Amino acid sequence: MKKNIINNLAYFDDLKIVQNKDCFNFSLDSVLLPYFAELTPNTKNILDLCTGNAPVPLILSTKTKSKIIGIEIQKEIYKLAIESVKLNNLSNQIEIINDDVKNIVKNYETDSFDLILCNPPYFKASKESILNNELSKSIARHELLLNLDDIIKISKKLLKNGASLTIVHRTDRIIEIIDKMKKNNIEPKRMLFIYPKVNKNSNIVLIDGRKNGKVGLKLLPPLFVHDLDGNYTEEILKAFGREL
């Protein structure tokens, strides 16, 4: 395994993240997820599924003092997350657990969390899947160990009544996400489509669903990553933590 490196976490002041080129590292999606998530004074216990090297908990720590738990199944990536949390002196707020997400329902009581976030594997695994030669990256990208159905069913059990599940995913799976949410009494409440450019189709979607929530979906204005000149838009820079 290659040597670990320390990078700045986007434009967030003083936040550093430990990474390794042999592992699947954080991307735009991991920055957009905490940017989109709704935090209220009642958001006391937060759970981040598929936490990776902990970009989501780290960014959330700039927005809340609430307890944040991250779950990561891969041992080597879990170690990166632990190092990242320690490096930023956030061990009192952020706890990283090395376990299979499917096991956590045994460790926490029903209705334990006010907010669950997830940046899951995007691609279904099948015999036709083009899997990365490196198993670590394949697990992060493909539903080899965890699928969308698992995530939503687990969230239903662990969310408090009225609490939110916030997911970032590929736009082409939005119908499936909404269908599975509604079948598990998680009502879609907010949705945001992300576009690489103004003249491109959406490739990422953020969706927030509320356990036993009332019907009523708010479609937010589109978010464009780049302008026509290829530069980051102001909204994306804001998500990155840059003061404009």
C-alpha cells in the first residue's frame, strides 16, 4: 500500500484529511452531502454510513457540535478515517467504527438517530460489472457488500420518527431511490439535481427523506458544478467552504 498523504479538505479552514492513492478517496459527492443536509437544534445524534476516510463527519463538524458516528467496513480506510479525526482534534465529537453497516442495527436501539447520511456505492454488482482491479475501490463503487435496499431498511429502523435520511447518488437511480424510500415509510421531502455544466444532463442527485413524513416534495433549484468556461460556480465554491 502506498504511503499516506495529508491534504486540505476542500476550502474548509484548518480541516485536513488523510488519504491514500490505493483507496477510494473523497470526491465532490462527499462535500455536497453535508452541504445539502439539514441540521436543526434538535439534531443531536448523527450517523454517517459508508463514511470512507471521514470527509462527511469532518465537514459536518464545522456546522454542528452534535455527536457524529461514522461506519466504515474496510479496515485500511477506517484507519485513514481515525487518523483524519485525530489530526483535526475531533475525537471527542466524531467516532469512527470499523464494521459492516448491516451489523449496526444490532448495536443501536430503534429510533436512535436524528439524521442519517450516506454516500453509498453507486453501481449495481453483476457478472457484467466492470470492477476495479483493486478490491478496495470496487467495494466503494459497486454494491458488493451493501446495496440501496440495505441502506434504506437500516435507516428506517435507526431513525427517530420525523428524522431524516439524506443520500447522494447517481441521477439515473432516482426512481429506484424514491420507490424504496416510500416502501419503507421514508417520505422524500427535498431533492437537488447536480449538473456538471449548464449544457449537460444531471449526473448526481441529493435527496432527503423523512421517516413517517407527510407527502410533499420540494425540488430545489439546480446546482451547476462548472460554468461554461469550466470554472467552479459560486454555489459549488460555497459548498467547498470557500468564502466569496
